[in-house]
Amino acid sequence: MKKQQLIIGIIVGYMLKVMKAHKKEIKFKQEFASIRHGNYPEFIALVKGSIPEMVVYKSGDIEVNPNPKKDNFDFIGLVMAGPSMKVFYEKCIAEYGVFLDNEISDIIYYQLAIYEITIRIHANKFKTLEKSETFQTIIDNLGKHLALNEENITTLQKGRKLLNMVKHGRKKNYSWIEGIIDFEKAFQLIEEKNITLE
């Protein structure tokens, strides 16, 4: 049975595709940054989508229809941000349209989004992440907390290269194909370790 894709992966994957297409002056930068970094309260405040009705049980406390909080970087935050994500996606499509990338498939863009968000969510379980913290450091710290060996951490770091190329341009002597191969190994690893969002 085919997995249903998560709206956050579709949106962030699409915006990564927009970045790679060299649309330098990207609108919605703040919204894009807040959703990638797991700052769902900020994202909801910027987009102003509705918040679904929900009951949250956490540390012995029960809340009915809680407001977004700074520590909602996990699945609670994802659920709360769902309606805002749909509004945001419609705005992005209206701005940039539907277009093809001949080097990276939409599936890889989706996986890149899930990869980054997964690592940030799991890293946040161990400590609050600062916006200034590099993704490289986040991977190293998460690897230590999960007791991953050096080879696994290196695999995750190599997977990060494709994400960097999408955001900043292709590196010399390192092709899109090489980046995709390294990334697929990294994505397979987070699936094997059962730390994906899906």
C-alpha cells in the first residue's frame, strides 16, 4: 500500500525546488524558515490558518484546544499547523506555479524535506535548537544522542550535501547524481533507525 505523503513534506519540498530554480528573491522567506525549523507557533501566526480542535495529554496535564506554544516543535505542532500549511501551499503555487526540474525528482524533493524536518524534530527532543545552529552540528549532536556510530553519522552528513546544493548551488567536482546517491543512503538510514515522520 502506498504511503500518503505528509503536507509538510510536499510544501517544504516544493519550496526547495523553488530555491534550486534560482528564484533568488523568494517570497514567504520567514514562513519557509519557520516551518523548516519547526517553529510552528511562528508559522501559524504568520499564515493565520485555523487551528484544529484537539485534546493534548502531556506530562499528566490535559489541555482542550490549546494555543500553540514554543515547545510545540513535535507532532502536536505539526497537527496544529496543518490548516496553515494548506493555506501556505496555495499561496506558493499561486506565486511560482507548477514546474519541472530535470535533475531532481519531486519524490527526492519530498524526501529532502522529510529528512531535514525529521532530524530537527528528533534533535529537539534532546535540546532546544537555535536558529543559528548549523544543520551539520545538529546532525552531529543527534548522532551522539542516538548513539549512532561514526559511519552512520558520516552517512547522514553526506546526505546533507544534496540539501546544501539545492539551497546554494552545485559544488565543483560533485554532481547532482552523486548528491542524490549519497542522499538516498542517508534517507534509507533514517528509515532503518525508525526516526522518519512517516
